[in-house]
Amino acid sequence: MDKIKSNARDLRSNLTLQERKLWRYLRSRRFGDFKFRRQHPVGSYILDFACCSARVVVELDGGQHDLAVAYDSRRTSWLESQGWTVLRFWNNEIDCNEETVLENILQELNRRSPSP
């Protein structure tokens, strides 16, 4: 587990441009008062962004090859078996359609959050 935590720490220091753009909205409860963590370890995986209270994961994907797609599929299946909802967006969606991405994330957070 120490290796995963160390890798997560390294990834937090080296966010992609799209991760930095999205993090501006998700950090410090700026987004619907939901607390997000970036590069958050869960099990043997590191999640791009995680809202632990709603159990929502936001993953940003760049260009992928077949091995990455298979890995992501196994990872998503495992996370869903643990009660997480995984939202995946392509990097170019952040670049070209940021508002829609944010709306989709907020909609899922509100759906998954307990009612007062």
C-alpha cells in the first residue's frame, strides 16, 4: 500500500492540463459543496478524482490502446462492486465541452447524495 500512496503523491504533483482544469472546479468544496480528492488511492487503484461521501469517481482519459481499455474495464468493474459510480470523460471533452462535463458530474453527485 505504501507504493500506491507514493505513486498517488507523485501523480498529484504531475497533473495533466485537463486534470488541472477540472481540479480548479472540484477543489476546496467549490463544486456543489462536495469534497473531492485528487489521485486518491482506493484498493490497488489510484482514482483521478473521488468524492468519497457520494462514492463518485471522475476519470479523465487520453488516447488509449487496447491494453488500457481492458485495464480500465476491470478497474471500473471492481470499483462498481465496491459501491462506486465511475464517470469517464475524454481529455478533449474538458477542453471543448467543459460545462457539459461539469453538469454531468453534478447531476450524478446529486443523484448519489443522501437526501437531508
